[in-house]
Amino acid sequence: METPGRVSPEAPFEPSQPPVIEGFSPSVYTTSEGFKEKFIRKTRENPLVPIGCLGTAAALTYGLYCFHRGQSQRSQLMMRTRIAAQGFTIVAILVGLAASTLKSRS
């Protein structure tokens, strides 16, 4: 059985530094982006997602309020509305993802 030849790495392994991968940059943005800037950018890229989230939260809140007041019919309607708003939000996310994929290919 042969022993493999000694392989000497080009540079010593440094665990405190990220690995260098050709053609890969770990940071897409040169400046650090805060929460507010990122939220505004993402909202401009796909404005239907926050609208769907707000609709979901509003239907849930109003449905719970109606449940608390004993209006079971209205509460059930709001829970169904919440499901529809969640579906709208998922579709908005998927459409935004598809649009950004097609835009990056061009």
C-alpha cells in the first residue's frame, strides 16, 4: 500500500480569516446597511409583501377582537380573511423572487 505524497498548502490555514474563494465576495454591499435602509430597499423591490403582511396582521387583530367580544361569525370571517391575506403574501413573495431571478439573468 502506497502512502500518499506530502501535500504542502500554498498558504498556511488561518482559522481567524475567511477562506479566499476565487470569484466570491462575502459582502455584496460596500457599506453596512442598517435595518431602516434595508427595509426601505426591500419594500421598494417588492411593495406587495408589506401590504400583505399588514393585511394579515389587521385581519388577525380584528378577528381576535371580535372573538373576545363574542361575535363568532365575524371572528370566523376574519380568520378566513387572514388565511387569504397570508396566501396573497406568499404569492407576492414568489412573484418578487421570480422577478428578481429574471432580472439578474438579464
